[in-house]
Amino acid sequence: MKKLLSAALFSLVLSGTCFAQSADVKAVNDAVESMRLAMLSANKADLEKVGAPNLSYGHSGGKIENNAEFVDAIVTGKSGFKTLDFNDQSVTIDGDVAIARHIFEAKTIDSGKPGEVKIGVMQVWKKDNAGAWKLLARQAYKLPQPQ
């Protein structure tokens, strides 16, 4: 009986942990989607909700922006998007930190010039004191080219 009770308690704790993690994975996926939509709309208020105050936003060409620079580049049209998709996304959670990875594909309008981009992205999200997931760091990288 003692073994059965121990096994039942262990299963309950394990399922609670899995449920909490899957709820966090959903919340991070939702935060990433909110970011994508904010980048498409170039709405300043929505963009300001995405990043942590000390955001480090890295581009595939090596440029690094802070939170204000990230928001400003999109709002002013230095970086603009006609289409924007985050494909093949995965999310892993470790406590109050999450890593999201995806393929970033877009038709861009940077300072009025059309272009296309397909890069890899790794994002680090951190849950704040209010329970909201905020983008702490983002690094884009060039994808390997087929030989």
C-alpha cells in the first residue's frame, strides 16, 4: 500500500510539473506570436510590450540593438515587414527562462527598399515578476547553404 501511495504521489507531482511546463511553453509561443504580429504592424505600444528593459537584439549581420533601438527601427521603417513568418519553432523551458528557436522568413521593406530574408533565430525569454514572458535576448544567424 505504501509503494502504491508513493507511486501515485510521484505521478501526481510529475504530471503537475509537465502541465506547468506545457502551460509555459504555450505562454512563450503566444509571446513569440505577439512579437511577430507587433513587428508586422509596427505598432509602438505593442512592440514596447515585447522586450525586457535590458533587451539585447542581435541581427545576422552582427548589429546589436537595445530595446529602444529595436522598437525605433521598426516604428520608423528602418526595418519593415510586408510578410513575416516564424517557421519550425521549438521552445524549451528551464525555470523562468525559455529558449525559442525558429526560421525567420520575411519580405522586408527596410528604409523603403524591398528585400527578402531567411535566417535562423534563437530567442531567450524570461518570465517577469508579473508572470509575463519578456524577450531578454535574440540572436539571428545565417542558415547553412546547401552544397
